[in-house]
Amino acid sequence: MAQQILQPAQLTLIKPPAPFKAANYVASKVRPAFSTEWGALYNDDCLKILPHIQSDSVDTVFADPPFNLQKLYGSKVSDDLAEHEYVEWCHRWIAECVRVVKPGGAIFIYNLPKWNILLGAELTRLGLNFRHWIAVSIKFGLPITGRLYPSHYSLLYYTKGKPKTFRKIRTPIETCRHCDGEVKDYGGHRDAMNPLGVNLTDVWVDVPPVRHRKFKSEKRSANQLSTKILDRVVELTTNQYDVVLDPFGGAGTTFAVAERKLRHWIGCEIEPDYVEVIQDRLLSKDIGHHHNDDVIEG
Ligand SMILES: C[S@@+](CC[C@H](N)C(=O)[O-])C[C@H]1O[C@@H](n2cnc3c(N)ncnc32)[C@H](O)[C@@H]1O
């Protein structure tokens, strides 16, 4: 696909002081499929692109890879590997993500608990600092015979040394959707609580599933995350004009959120059809952003 610079205003009308220069981060012999004022997308296997990204250069990595659940992503992706092959494949892109993230930068990996327990061990082995195992509650999951009812995905959060950016997020005090009364009594300390809300916890029960048509592309209806997850990843660990890398672009949620929050981004997506989906999303503003009442304190 020929390189293309998208000009129309994307999700935001605000432009960065200078357009994003991918060549400052990625060897210029590798050409993006398209660029915006805020970022650049590469249409190739991330294992081929990541080695061309400069070491210690990006602020946050967010990775939502295929989960090896035999899903169909397109002709270039096998989502049905032997278990050891899948884990070895993850180790290969994880090693690159660790290399390219800045000292103090963050790495997030979204996956099933079954895989993330192994991928977290690899991040620890590579010397990263464990910050959190965030449980993202699954709405409408399916029961599995002979098992507990699976009700969360895992979002690993590690940093390369001491975190350089950790911004405080508050979430609204929980209320009952029927009577509007507060759900918890806070042990008699309610009056002393911050009116802006409570500190974001490591259990996220308020992330909506991406079900409604207005939140997804007609050309790609599955495997898309809520913008609320990315809102938090970006707000917690980056500042304006920082760079977020996502090796598994999908429907472009990470890039859409980055642009909306005035962050730069670098992405890979192996399937050309999904590259088109991402391009449409950044151009058209048609795909909705989930409602989010978080308050960012600092
Ligand atoms: C689970 S989806 C990501 C969804 C994304 N987080 C979103 O919210 O839209 C994983 C994506 O990774 C892509 N992919 C799989 N293997 C890849 C690889 N080796 N390099 C780059 N992209 C890959 C798939 O085509 C798919 O679009």
C-alpha cells in the first residue's frame, strides 16, 4: 500500500505543534501504510516492524494480541498454535516491546489469565517492575463446564524501572442504578471522602462491552476493546505529546484514544483490511467513544 498522509481533522481538531515524524522513532527504510498528524501505522507483522524502532524511545506500550482461541483474524494470522508456540511467539514481541520502551515507561498486556500468568513471568524475568494485574470484568461471558465461571480478562501493567509517569485517576462513588443510593458506606468515613470520587482500583467492573453498532466499524465487528480501557492506560501513564505503541492495531482503538487525548502513536497491523478499518476510523469520527466519568487529578 502506498504511503498516504491523512489531512482532514481526525477525532480532534487540535493539531500537535509539529506533525508526528515517524522517522524519529522507526528506521525510515520501513514505510508506514499511512500517517496522521499524530501517528503512523505499519501494515506488517509486528515482529518485522518492532526491530526497526529505536531502543528506549516510546512512553507506553499497549498490546492486545490474539488469544490463541482459534478465532479468524484473516489469512495472515494463525490463532491456533500449540501452547508452547504461542508463548514463545509472545516472548518474541515482548522482548522487543521491553527494548523500545523508555526507562520508566509502561507496558500493558491484555490477555486471558491463562496466558498472562506466563507473560507476566517473562516480563519479570526481563527485569521489569510489576505494578498491577488489573482484572477487567467480562460482561456476558460464557460458562465453561467443569470450571469456575470466567469473569475477568487480565491487564498486566509493568514498568521499566521506577514509573516516570503515574497520574491519579478517580472514579465516581458507586451508586445503585435502581435507587441511585450509594452502594457502600465507607466504614463511617463517607464525609471525609474526596468529592471527585475514589481512587481507581485494580478491578475494573465498569468497562462496557463493545456491542452497540455505534461503537464499531461495519467492516470489523469483533475483537475491539472499549475506549474506556485505553482512556485509563493513556491517562495513567502518559502526558500530552508522549508516544504510545500498539503492535496489534485491530480496529484502532488505541490510536483513536491517543489522538483524542493529544498523544502520538505508532502501530502495526498485519491484515490490510484492518488497516483500512483503522484509517476510516481516524478519518471519519463515526465510531463512538464510550462514556467515561473518570476524573484525572494530576
Ligand atoms: C485482538 S485484536 C486487537 C484489537 C484492538 N485492541 C482494538 O481494540 O481494536 C488483534 C489484532 O492483531 C492483529 N495481528 C495478529 N498478529 C499480528 C502480528 N504478528 N503483527 C501485527 N498484527 C497482528 C490481528 O489482525 C488483529 O487485528
